[in-house]
Amino acid sequence: MAQHINPLHANFDVDYVITYRFTDTSKAEAREDFARLVQALARVGLQIEVRNGDNCALLVFAKIGSDKVLSHHVYRSRVRDWLQGVRAAQPDKEVQNSLSSQQLTEAERYRIVYQMITNPREEGGAGIIPKEEPFKNVESIFPLHDHKFNKEWIKHWSTMTFLKAEDLDDIRNRFGEKVAFYFAFTQSYFAFLVPLGGFGFAAWVLLGHFSPIYAILNGLWCITFVEYWKRQEVDLGFRWDVKGVSAISEKRKDFQHEKEVKDPVTGEIVRIFPETKRLARQALQIPFAILASLALGTLIATCFGIEIFLSEVYKGPLQSVLVFLPTGLLTALVPTLTALLTGIATRLNDFENYETKEGYESAMTQKVFILNFITSYLPVFLTAFVYVPFGSLIVPYLDVFSLTARPFAENETQLATPQAGFAINPSRLRQQVIYFTVTAQIINFAMETIVPYVKRRGFRKYQEVKTERAAKKGGASPGSTIQDSPEEAEFLTRVRNEAELDVYDVTTDLREMVIQFGYLALFSAVWPLVPVSFIVNNWIELRSDAVKICVEMQRPTPLRADSIGPWLDSLSFLSWLGSITSAALVYLFSNDGLGPDGTPGTIKGWALLLTVFFSEHTYLLVRMGVRLAISKIDSPGVQKERAERFMVRKRYLQENFGDEVTELPPLPTDEKITRKSLEEDARMSTLNTMGPQDRFWKHQQGWQESAKVAAGLIERMAPVEGKKSQ
């Protein structure tokens, strides 16, 4: 892709825009607070310009005051990385040589400026965090989009099937490692899906549903992909010089230490919170998981029962309409209940009192995954392991849900549940899997791309109507563009529009991919075309996410990461659980794919448990073998890290011992034995100062004499040739 040079010029050399909104603040207080804000920015070496914003807001434009200040912060950051083990190569002692040896990327520049703005004062920053004291009127801090690059990026990607390493490097250089890791993961996932999709299509045509062969290959694919991605993370970490960067995670402002101790290694005073207390607080995750499971499980199971009753028991009027009632209940109640449980999880996470943002976000991700797991997979689990084997036993008790259809029923017969002879719907499980892997993916794509656009356009229209009404009443404030100079007007309009955009959260996109992987690992045996659907979805997803970042969201702040975080543990868990569910599904539906008839009498418990036990242990053995095989494969990133460490050792030797130290020492010259040298040795042997160890080394002079003595010893000690042949 064509390289775009010096994008800052298109944005008037602006590094960051800070939105300062004073809607609920008095004028005097706003003036005083804003003066503190710009003073804090200037103190760290940033140059400031202020322009009018929308709706009682000011736009604060900030950029590095001078190249000298930028060089100082870049060099300091790289040295810190080297000291923490993130970089293998030591930066050059000369600042300019160090900076010229490795080009400064946009992402590194924006990250350093962001740290200058947000880091605490004791760490050399301005201490400005949006919506937090002492600058609670700061609404957002964001870099500006490079629209020329965005257009080239989207156009370039629209013509490609697979992304190259250089494309991922470009994302890393523009948006930082955290976003680049997401695109690298999605690209690897997409590439791995291609062969599985081909086999899945063949299995769908030739083997049918619930094929043991497909289930085995799908399990092997899950193991291989997860282990490959673990290695790929290491490779990219070395390639992008971020391996181990999580060790220098940013400290949390809300961390409450209990005591201060002296670090035994560095001698510095550090603030700590006892791990035993944190572990005791983390134990509350167990009752939280139980609470979440009961709350969401009860809601989903209730709607599941209503849906079974309305679709398979009720035979009265409006059945085709009433069958959508459970979907409406889930749509309305699940997000509400999930938001409530997420609030509880956030408070629990705060209570656990993590020191770093990395630890806090990791713990929060694990809690959110519990909620996502229940809401995403529980409906399918209920169908596969409750409805299919126990349907005939459960249906007679579903008359409790007759209240949902009683107002529309013509008589009680239409509401009566069959006491015997109920036949389950054998295709229900497959239809449900198709919905979650095809229909739900399409709906989610529409929600991601259409809703933000409609919301933004609607908000702008609302602001226009509001301004017009205020103008008619004579109380409208001056427009934000009235003071714009002609040469800045277009630029400031674009900035105001970007200030209204949402903040991009890469965790949301990662969660979607992990949940999708779960459907593949857990239920792909039900419908072998699942990977084919995901191939199409993920090709579009990669490009729609690029459009979303460029058009629908503020430009993300470049943050560093050396992995996809705790989502990797979620992948491993889903892969392991998939080995159990796939084995159980294949066993349950082994009778030509029809499955049980709704009565548990057709299921042999010991055989089901034995199948699951064998499958899980086979999974563990295969994973060990795949992990060992992948560890033997070399990679460019590991080669780069090994080469850098070699150059570090070589550079150390050269600096301390000169260039000659890396060369082999010359061979000793042969010393000629003369009568004079023999007389000197004899004279030295008579001296009392010569000890036994000295005389030991004087018996033979040079290697020639050693060889001659050895030849004599061999002649005397070797067996006779005739005896040897006997």
C-alpha cells in the first residue's frame, strides 16, 4: 500500500484534541478550571490553541512544543522499555543516533503525547483524565483521523482476500499494538477457517449432520488454531517490540494501598495491597457467578419454556405471531439484566482493588465473559441437553405457560399439554444453531454499521432543530462556526464532527470473535456449514471494522499490548469444553442424526460418560503433542529477537575488549627445541622454587614431542596383530 508521509500537516500539526464542556459550570468556575487545564498542558511541554466547540464546549488543540521535547520523551520511553526487558537491543547512548536507528511511528508519537497528557504529575504528566477530578469538565481526549490514509486503507483492503504482514504492521504503526493484535487475530482466524470450511462443506454433502469424522477434525482444528495463535502472539510481540510490555502497565489512579514497603531489589518505596486480601475478595466471584447463572439462566429457561409451549403445544389463533413473544422478552429483558449484573461485576472489580489498569481490565474481562457465555450458549445447551433427551417428560409441565396464550385461545383444548405421545422437533437444534451462526451474525453486523450512523445523523438533526427553536425564541447562543476563519473553517467542522463520535473499544470486537469461536468449537458438529458461514462473515467483518474505525468512531488512542489478553484463556476454555460437547452431541445423535426421541430411556448414561471421558483425555494428549510440534517451528519474530540478543552480546564485547575479541585467537607458533633450551630447562629444574606441578609440565617440549611419546606408548601397549585377529 502506498505510504502516506507526514499526515500531521493535513491536521494542522495537531497531536490531540481535548473537548472541554462547561454546560453545568458557572462562568467564573469554568474560567478558573480552564486556566488550570492549559497551565498543566503547557507545563509538560505542549503547545496549546483554543477554538470554539458545540454546545458550551471548547476545543483545545495540543501538540509537542518542540522536536527536542519529543526526542527526550521518545528516548526516555525506549530506554525504559530496554530496562524492563521489552526491547532486547540497548538504545544508543547518543539520543539522535538512537532515534535515527529506529523510525518514530505515528502510533509511538501519539502514545507518548497521550502519556504526557494523562500520566500523573509525579510521573511527568499533566494528570488529565476525562470526567475525573480535578478536570471533570474534560469530556474526551482523542487524536484526529488521517482521512487520506483512511481512504487508501479501505480501498486497499477491499481488493484483498488475505492480509499480509506488512498490512498488519501498517495498522500497528497507525493505531497501536492493541488494535493491531485484534486484526492479526481475526486475520489468522479467518485464514484457518478456509480449510475447515472446505472440509465442512464436504462433510455436509457426504457425511451429513453429527458426523464423528467432522467432530474429530473440528476438535483438532480448534487445538491447532489456539496453540498456533499462542505462538503467533509471541512472534508478533518480538516483531513489534512489545513482548513483556504488560509488565510496565500503567498504575490505576483509584488503587488504594494498605502499606508502603521498601523494594528489596531496587530499594524504592512501593505501595502494596496484600495479595491474601485480594484473593479473599476475589473469592466473591464464585457467588457472583452463581448469581449470574441463576438470574440469566432462569430468564432464558423461562423464555425457552414459553417458546416450546407456543410453538409445539399451543394450536390456537395467532400462533404464528405469539411464537415471537419469547424473543421479544429476551430482547427486552436480557440486556437490562446483563447491564445490572455488569454493574455488580464492576463494583466487585473495584472492590478487588487492582494496582494496574492491565490487571483491572483482565479481571473485568473474565467477569464479562461469564455473562456472555450464559447469554450466548445457554439456549443451545437447553435444546441439546434438556429438550432433546427429556422433552417428553418436560412438556406435560409446560401448562404453567398457558397464561401467555389464554387471552387468544378459543377453548381449553388448544392450551392442553399432551400427557403422552409428544414428539419432539428433531430439527429444532439444527435450526437454532443456524440462527446463531448465520442470522444473528447478520443482525449483529447491521447493528454495528447502521445503528451508529443513524444515531449520529439523528443527533445532528436534533441539535439543528433545537437550535432553530431557540433562535425563534430569541435565546440561541452564537453558532460554533461564526468565529471560524476561512482557512480553518473546513478543518474545524471536521474536528467538531469527530468530537461527537463514539470511542472505539477493541475489547468489544475481540469479544465478538471469541463468542463466535465458541459456537464453532461447541456446536459445529450439529451443522458442518458453520465454518463456511463464519468465513463469509469474517471477511466482511475485517473490512467493516476498518470502516467503523475510520468513519463511525474517534481515532483510537494507540495503546500497547503483547497479546489479546485474557481472551486467550477464554479460547482455551472453549476449545476444551468443545471436546466434551462435541463428543456428547455425536453420541446422542449417533442414530442416523435423529437423536433421542425425547425420552431418556434411549440414552445409556455409562456410554455417554465414557464417550466424554475418552474425548476429553484425547484432547489433552493431542494438545500436548500439537504444542510440542509448534514449539519446534522457528518464526521470523523469534529469529529477530535472537539476532538482537546476539548483537547486544557482540556490542558489549566490542565496547569492552575491542573488535579483536570476536575473532578467534591466533594459533601458537611452534617452538623449536634446541640445545640451549634444553640446558635452560635443566637449570630451572634444579631450582628449589620449582614445584611438582611445574616439573609435570616440563617433561615434553612442544606438541611434536608429545606426539612422539604417544607413538611410543601406543607401540608398547597395543596388542599383537595376530592375537587381535584371534
